[in-house]
Amino acid sequence: MNIVLHQPEIPSNTGNIGRTCVATGSSLHLIEPLGFILSDKMLKRAGMDYWDQLTLCRYMNYKDFRDKHPGAKVWLATTKGEKSYTDVHYSPDDYIMFGREGGGIPEDILIANRDDCIRIPMGHGIRSLNLANSVAIVLFEALRQNGFPELDRQPETRDPGKQWVIQKDHN
């Protein structure tokens, strides 16, 4: 899967999203201008020591992104979408775009791609969710639909050679 951030503003959100991309085998695509520099310590802190494992692509603007990925399926996550993110089918090579924290994806892009707009249902009066949380919600639905390709579906073991599983209390 491919996660696209259109002009992200907050380095810690982008760092967290980068870490999620590494954990899921997804690529991160950043459309400039960015609200920070890629060497920002908050970006690196949120991405922990995974940032060097990230598949990262940068683009000068939205046109540059589209020119480099002609014909790509791009879903646009927006509070203005008519379809829920769970009501569409994701393919493994799809791109899921999210807008900047302060304003989302520009309206002209949304209008030109109305049929590809998706949203996360939320309670009345809530403007939006945190960007990193929104990416994780939609990305894991896309991965679930594709059978979590390439992901380890076994429980973590803390002691090599000794498996443990959380057991139900029978009291």
C-alpha cells in the first residue's frame, strides 16, 4: 500500500505515520511544501529508529505526484467524502491520500476526484481525527481487505524459545 500526505504540517504526525508505514510494509509519499524539514528532531523521535527503513518518496506538488503515477488508483481521505472508508475495495498497489492537518486536501482536488473520496465516520460535532490515527485506521482496513500481506500474524514472543499467549482467566 501507499500512503500519501499532501502538505503535512506537523513533524510528529509524519514521524508516526512513517513508523506505521514501516510496520506495514507501506510506502510514504510526501507532497510539498512540508511544514517542517525532514531532519526535524520531532519527526525522527516519533519515527523512532525505523525512519531509515522507510520507503519515502517526495514530490514538488500534486501535479508532480500525478505525473509520476499516471493511472494510479488514489483514494482521498476527507471529512467531505460521501463513502465510508470501509465501503470501498482497496487493491495492494492503491494510494491513500490524506491532507494537511490544518485544512485537509485542497477542494479543487476533491472536486476533480469526487468518486474516490472516502471518510471515517465520526460523532456529531467532531471536525476530524488526528492525522496519524486516521492513516492507521484506513491503512489497516485496506490491509485487512488484502489479507494483511507480508505481515506477521503470530503473537509476539518476549523470550526466544518460549512462547506465551494471553490466557483467559477462568475464575
